[in-house]
Amino acid sequence: MFFGWILVIAVVYLLVKGDTKVNFTQKESPEQKLKERYINGEIDEETYLRMKSVIHGK
């Protein structure tokens, strides 16, 4: 019984403490993801510009 309480307290502590590196309130926008793909060389400039115009609805 004693170990059960310790386990419950440990689980609650880990849930409340959370991970400071994870921030669920700030999600990357589609344009930020697109820019990151371009910078990493995953897509070329033409594709970047075309996809950017699609994102902005132009």
C-alpha cells in the first residue's frame, strides 16, 4: 500500500512538472514550416515561391 502511494505521487509530480522544452501553445505556421524546408534544401526556390503563394491564397 505504501509503494502504491509513492507511485501515485511520482506520476502526479511528473504530470504537473511537465517538460519545459515542449510548448504546445506555439505551433509553427505553415509558412514557417515551408521556410524551414527551403532552408534545409528539401525544396528548391521555385517550389518554395509557388507553395508560399498557395498558402497566402494568391
